[in-house]
Amino acid sequence: MTSWLERKIHRYERMRFAQEPNRRTLPFDWGLEHIGGASHPEPRAFLERFVTEAVAQSDDWYAVTPASDYALADNVLTFTSAIASPWPENNRVHAQLFPARRNDKAKGPAVVVLAQWNARWEEQQNVCRWLNRLGITAIKMSLPYHDRRAIPGHPRADHLVGPNIGLTMQAGRQAVADVRRTLRWLQQQGYNRLGVLGTSIGSAIGFITMCHEPALRAGAFLHASTYFGEVVSHGLTTQNVWESLQTGVSREELRHYWSPISPFPYISKLRNGNGAGKKLLLITGRYDPTFWPEFTDALLEKLRGEQVEFENLSLPCGHYSLGVAPFSYVAGLRFGRFLRRALAE
């Protein structure tokens, strides 16, 4: 039987989901042109080979070089994305810099903050200011197709999580590449104690980045799951996306096709190579109807099985409700202390 609190949390989650504006259902599309398969006559055959190679060669698939056009004005960093999507608006990365005040010349620690799906420009600024109070510089990077990177006709980030298989894969890869280019800029400025803080899809992007990025020392992840496709096909907040996807693929196929943009296949990287000495914190909701608890539990079990050290805080809340009091205060206190400790000299 479900508890009174779980029922109340689920009612709140459904209410918040119903209040989101501009949601629509786009048509299913294989979108192979976005991942190099435009003329292939058999989408499933192409994806089978593409996915296998992308996961096996993920260090190359996610590799980037620094941008050649970094520009900082009014504490907003801009640069060209390493991945070229069809829309120029999306290919210019914007990131808000919140420098910590310091009395010495050392740059100190810095954290890339990645917000949730469809976050607005002003969201999570208080998170960055909280990190500043702890002596940590924060830089909040806009995800592909979000706020200043939105494309005409799409006020929501329909192409970062959408029913176009190839375009969603390109967008996920672009997000990781953008984070890594942001990290290169921080290094150029003298920051060498680097971390990442991600929420929801920002958590998945940050986790994948941490698996592939040697410069990252710590990561705090709010919400955690196994496969991108499992979240989309089962979760509350992506019901409209799955409505279209299920006309072309099964849940099992979607999990497999989107495995290159999922955390699960890369966990083994955290116990050697790029994972040496890294610190992880996962904050999850026991009543989350978007990142289902069984998927969260499977991810944690995989981390234990791979002997990856991590910290975990499970709160009696859901997806949206993690962002409101009292859960937001508990989570903020925990990830703030964690990052300050993990990024100490």
C-alpha cells in the first residue's frame, strides 16, 4: 500500500506537470540525417551498428577541443558549440558566470551547473549564489535548445528530448560537448578544482561528462536513472514524447538506441582511468514518477557492483517536489557541503 505522503507527493507531481505551458506532441521521426545516416534505407540496421560503435568508442564520440571564440561580457560566457545542429541559434552556447569572491589571487574551485529540462534563463541562479557563499565559483550553462538557444517556433526544448531518434541523440552529444568546452574555458582562467552539479536531464548529462572528462573531480547529481530511453518511455514529464515514439519503436528498442546518451553504459569508466579519485553524490526521490525509483535503484546497484565509491541521499519526495521546501533546503545543504569538501585543496 502507498503511504499518505506518497499519495500527496504524486498529486503534487501531477499538478505541476499539468501546469507546464506550451507542451505539444510532435511526430515520430528516425532522424538519421542528424547522426550520419541520411540515405540509409534500414533505420534499425543503421542504428544497431551506430549505437554499438558509439558506446564502444565513446571517448572519441564525446571528444572536444577548446572553442576558438570564447567571449565573456557582463558575466555571460558565449562560444560556438563543438556540434553543429541545423539551427544557428542553438549552436551558440550561453553560460552565466557567478564568480566567488576571494581575498587571494587563487581562483579556487568552480562548478558547472546544469539545470532541468525546459529550465528558464533565470532558474537555478539561487543555486549558483549558494555555491558562491561556500567559496565556489559557479557557471550555469544553458542546455541545447534552451532559453537563449531556443529555436524559432519551439519555446520548449522539444529537440533535446523529443520523438526524433537521431536529433535527440545529436542533442545529447552536443550537451556533453558543450560542458567539456565550458570546462576548457574554466581551466584557461586558472580554475583547476572542477566539479559539476546537474538536475534531472542535467544530471544525466553531467554524469556522462564525468565519466569522460579527466578534469572533473566531483559531481553532484539530483535525480538518477539508468537509461535515457527508460525515463522517456515511463516517466510522467515525458508522456507527450512517448506518445509519438511508441508509434515507431518499442520501449526496449528506445532504451537501446539512446544508450549512447545514457549514464548506465559508462559506469565502469568511473572505477579506472577517467574515474580515478572522483567523488560522487546522488540525491534522489523515493516517490519520483519521472525517474522511477526502480531505475534509480538499478543505477545505484550498478555503481556498487562496479565498486565505484559514491554518496547517496534518498528523500521522501518526487521530481518537481525536490525543488521545493523542505526538500530543496535539505538537498542544497547536502550538495553544498559535499562539493566544498570534494573540491577542497
